[in-house]
Amino acid sequence: MYAEGTTVPVNQSRSEIFGILAKHGVMVMAQGTTPTEDTIQFELSGKVFRLTITKPTNEDIFRLYPNHRDTQAKLDQEWRRRWRAHVLLLKAKLEFADGDTSTVERELMPYMLLKDGRTLEQAVGSDDAIRLLAAGS
């Protein structure tokens, strides 16, 4: 897995993401934390996007690392890894969107916020997916 074993602290990855967003012209951004996830929300190209980084659970650790010895250490390591992976994801998508072959909307589409506060990814994964797909017809 990408960034497995990283020692980069979550706060450093979070700061790096905010720096990447600023470099790409984001002037409005926010972060939130719950016991199960962190979110980053930002406005770019007239659209609002929300990235969610889900905190690993004990079940995740036992599935990913069945022979581990220290569950808390693995939880911390996996949390750092997930943040590093999101740094890479966002950096790559925004760099690609700056080129001639793609757009911000296309690259960040799953994270785009709808009027009801859900991301497009959440809406497509719900019972409303058929209604969403038929909305244009």
C-alpha cells in the first residue's frame, strides 16, 4: 500500500493538503473532525468539494495486518498512511486538471457537493442513484 510505514504526522499531511489547495487557487477551505473521520471542504472553480478521510477501525487493522502485535500502533500508522494517500490523490488530480486533458470538475467529481449536502459519490451510492441518472432525461 502507498505510504505504508510512513512516519509523517497527520498534521503535516493536513497542512500539505491545504498548501496544495492554496497553490491551485482555493481561497475558501475548512476542516472538520469527528470520532470516525476527518473532512476537508473547499471551493474551487465555482464548485464546493468535500474529501472524507475515514479513521481506521480495529476491524480494518485485523483485516489489513492479521499478524500485527500492537493494535494501537497499527491504527496510528494506518491513519498516517491514509492521510499521505490523500495528499498524493489530491496533488495528482489537481495537477492533471491543470492540463489540457481534464478539468477540476471531472477529476474531483465524486467529491462535489450537491444542494442537499451530500457528495455526488454518496448520492450515487444511495437509493437515489436511479433518480440521479434519470434526471437529465
